Amino acid sequence: MHDRTHTSKRLIGETPPEFRSTDRDPRIDVCRGIALWWIFLDHIPNNVGSWLTLRNYGFCDAAEIFMFISGMTCALAYGRARQRDGWRGVIGRSLRRAWDIYAAFLLLALACAVLVYVAGSDHLADDSNTRVLFERPGATLAHAAILQFRPVNTDVLPVFVICHVLFAPLLWLLLRAPNVTLGFSLLLYALVHVFGWRVPAWPDGVWFFNPLAWQFLVVLGAWYVIEGKTIRDWITSRPALVLSTLFLAMSLVLALGQHVKPVVPQALTDLLFPLDKSNLSPLRLLHFLALAIVASWLVPARWRGLSTPMLRGARCCGENSLPIYCLGVLLALVSQFDLFNISNRPAMQIALSLGGVLMMTAVAALLNALSTKRKPAVGAVDRKMPTAATNREVEDRARRTVLDAQLKAVTAPSTYCP
């Protein structure tokens, strides 16, 4: 009884079992890939394809899914890096990833400007927030370098830059005081809504994704990886499922009430909507949590549907989230230009939506194929060129063999016995 009680609690700073495991829950990348598809569809203005996403059926959308899963994947990746390389490895890897996202953001901003320039569309320049880049290129690039200027639909990348820069100390705190760390994150989220704290942008306005508010979903995702087992029984309980289902049903009725007027009184609709996405409205947060609980019931980790071609494609996209997100932003910009200048009919919207998702999936599959081809080559090099640690092991083994032989020579009897 004592041993069972003792082993059920993780010691302070002890490595969670999820960090020691090399297996990865396939649902993580599948959900992130689907979120990337939905983000692309939602980025196309007035797109009929957005009716296939969460946006019209509740309070939250794919952004909440993307943020939460990013917190989970960061905890898993950097937690395993700590197991392998220590805290120096965590810091180095997180800073390199932050640099990758930062460089991708700057290149994406320039790519958006190039597309707008090639299209020659004043309408697109205004909608994409790139006109100022043509009018004041020096100042705009300088402010983009410090993450204050962002073309439309690139807003999430600066938030991830900050999250990765700060993830090493966050992981240290989560491993030592997970509940206290989550509590402080929740407190910061609450203070944002009480005092209206925002991060200024340039040339005017504020960051669309307020990092002071959205950090809570990232921290929550990381906390769930480390301490999720403590609440897993409650999450999978029937009362949690019933409450979550009722909340989702209520949010569905209220969300559809914006489009079907007689369903919900206009006064109630005006009171609730639009929800504050910039600061992660509490209703959006609760809707996401309810959705996550129901999804965990409906889609178990070993569900056979995860191996279907469509979800395998989503998983490929989730495994290459940064390049696929950037590609989705550019495809949405091209689709917006086509809808404005060629045709805005539903058939065109469906064609662009389907074509964009297929292109994102094809590029993700290509990236996975290239990555797989590189791995055997690396393994071959590793076999031919042993690491310094391997050389030290060989030297230590040889030294022990010599010492054992000397010890046997000293302790052997003086007469030889055949």
C-alpha cells in the first residue's frame, strides 16, 4: 500500500514518463494538421469552405487548438532534449527553434509583399497590411525585425518566437512546481482581462494575438504533458463528458444564432458577439476545453481511423507545422486575389479551398519523404565515425580489461597447474 501511494506521485524535478518514451501520440500531429487546414480555410475572406471549420459552430476556432498542441509538442520535444543533453541542450534547441520561426516570419512577410507587388492590387495591399511596406520600407522592415509590424495572418508567428525563447525556464518551473506555474499563468491571463494589458504594434494598434493572454494555452498544453495524469480520470469521467457536451450544444445554438436570426434573441447575440479573440475570451477558452474533453472520448489514441489516407495527410501537415503554416498563409493570399479578380462564386471558393488543402498535404508529404531519405545517410555516417562518447567507452573498457589482467596476475598461485 505504501509503495503504491509512493509511486503514484512524481518527485519534484523528476522526469515525467512521457519524456522517457520515444512513442508519440498520433492524435497530436493529426489534430495540428487539421488545425492548419482550418486556419487556411478561415484565412480566405467570405469563403464557403470555412463552414467546414470550427469557426461557425461555437466560440473558438482552430487557433486555440494550434496553441494548445504547440505547448504539448514543446514540452515533449524539449523534455526529451533535457533527458538526452541536459538543460544546455534544452536552451540551445529552444533558441534555435525560436530563430527558425523568427526567420520564417521575416521571409513570410517579404513573400507576402512580393505577392502583392506581383499582383499589382491596391485592394490586396490594404487587406494584407503590406501597403506601408511599400510606402515606408526602411521603417517597416525595422519594426518587423522587432516583431511590431506583421502582415495579416502572420500574427501567430511572433507569439511562438516569444514562447520558444522562454520555454526553457518555463519547463524548469513546470518540472519543479507544475501547479504553481499553471496558477501564475492563469493569474496573468486574468489580469489581462481585468486591466486590459496589451502589446503595442506598429504603425498603430496592438498585437492581434496578445501573448500575455494566449500564453495560458501554451502553458496549459505543456502542463498537461507533465501533470495530465492527475486529472485524466476526471477528464474521462461521465460527468465531464456530459457537462462538456451540454456546453458545446449551447455554444452551437448561440453561434448559429448569428446566421439564423429567429434561433437566438438579438439582444443576447449582441451581448456575446463578437467574442474577443485577441485576448482569448473566457468563452473561447471554455469552448476549447469542452471540445478537447469530448474529442478525447471520441478519438482514442489507437483509433483505427487515424490510419485513413485523409488523416495520414493531416498528420504529415502536423509534423511540418512551420513550413505548412507559411504555405497556407501564401495560398490564402493567392486565393483572395483570385476570388476578387476572377470569380467569387461558391464553386470557385470550393475549388480554391480544396486545391489549397491538397497542395499543403502534398508539400508536407514531400518534406517527410526528403527527411526520411536523409536519416539513413546520417546513420551510415554515425556508424563510420563513432562519437567522442563512444571512443571514451572503448578506452574505458580496454583499461578495465588491462586492470583485470594485472589483478589476476598478482593474485594467481605461484605454481602453475595445467
